[in-house]
Amino acid sequence: MKILLISLQILGAITLFPWFSMAGLSFIILKPAKALKKQLAWLLIIGIFSYPFILGSSYWWSWANLIEGYPRRAIFFSCLPLIIFGIAYLLIATLTDFIEKIKAKK
């Protein structure tokens, strides 16, 4: 069980490499003149920068649940960052394709 948790957590830690690029590129959406008026842009940046905290806290909960004797919950908390990363990747890929289709129609 511990080997499974460690391997899932290593896979989750690998997701931090694309996160660094997304975190760096997230400030491009803010234009200096209109930055305070766009709440959605700020929510996106807050969401992107909360990922390492989600990653660390889910791994903490995973090991706490394993110690308490709940192995299924421990596996779920170890998989949670991978699930969040997968959903975010699909959303970004879908929205990027959607935006390119709108630009192509103009």
C-alpha cells in the first residue's frame, strides 16, 4: 500500500513541472490598465497558484488516513492532485481550441 501511495505521489509531483510554466504564463492575461476590472483573470491566477497547496495538503491527508487505517481514503487523496491536473488540462485544451475557432471565424 505504501508503494502505491508513494508512486501516486511521485506522479503528482511530476505535475508541478507543467504547473511552473502555467504559473509563469498566467500573468500574461493581466493587462496593466484593465487588471483590476477583470475578476475572472484574478480568479484564474488564484486557482493556478493554489495547486501546490492542494498537492501538499492532499498528500498530508493521504498519509494521515493511512496511519489511521483508511487505505481507500489514502489512495483517493493521493489521486486527487492527478484528477485536478487532468481536469485542468482538459479545460485548458478545450478552451484554447474554442478560442482559436472563434478567431478563425473572424
